[in-house]
Amino acid sequence: MFLTQVPDTKSIGKSLYDGLMDLYDEVGHYWESLETLTFSGENGQENIVGIMKYFRNDPPLSIAGVVVSAIEDYQAGTRRFKDGTVEKLSLPEANVVKFLFEDGSWVCVRPSGTEPKCKFYFWGKEGLGGRGRVVVECVVTRCYESVLIFGSCYTTLVDIAQ
């Protein structure tokens, strides 16, 4: 889509960057990130199991003030909406929990299959109208910071309990 606009952009005196910003204003701004928490040592795997259990059994209603609209549990094969309705997922079973937010962004949590790590995938889309990537980064970053705070607190609680 962008390449088809390049000749038009040049003919009206805009740079490629300006043309790209116009495209973002038209279709929206997207942002994604992958962050990983490593839990090494004797209790590493236990910490990861605890984090996944928490997100399944006592999920937050919001993260960093962003309201969770639905939770997808790929192990249970369900999508639970905040109003209590549940629908079946048609995806393969996996140890994954995904939080869908009212603003369209989401956070997905899963353990690594080969290392003592818990992976957090973040995705956000800023609505049409050109508020910019900064808005998306702020929403996803706030979610990420809240998850990291929880992960650190969980690790501390596990260490204290043992």
C-alpha cells in the first residue's frame, strides 16, 4: 500500500517519512513488544508455574488502569468476557493466557518450552485519527510494567514462603 503512494507523495512535495506518517494516520499506528522474565535456580520452574496459575485462576480486571475485556485461556480452550459469557476457542491447546483490553491492545503470557523463562507478548493499535505511536507505547509500556511488578512480587513471595 505504501509503495503505491510513493510517486504521489513525491509529486506533492512530501518526503517518504511524511507519506508514511500519512499512511499511519489513515490505517492506525501499531506497536508490539516481546519481553522475557528469567527465573533461574532451583525454584525457577515453580515460579513460572505459579505465574501461569495466577493469571488463570485470579486474573486482573485491569492492568495499569486499562480494563480487560476478555481473557483467552488456550489450555482451557475458552474466551471469557468481562460480562461473564464464555465462548469456545477453535485453536490448539497450549499453555497460553491472553488478555484482551477494551482499547484493542492485548498481552499474552506463556512459559518458554525450553528455558526457565516466562514470555510476555504485547500488541497495541492506536485508533484512526493520528494520535501517534507514543499513545500506543504508553499503553503497552504501562501494561508491561504492571506485569513485571507482579512477576517480581510473585518471585519475592515465593522466596519468602520457602
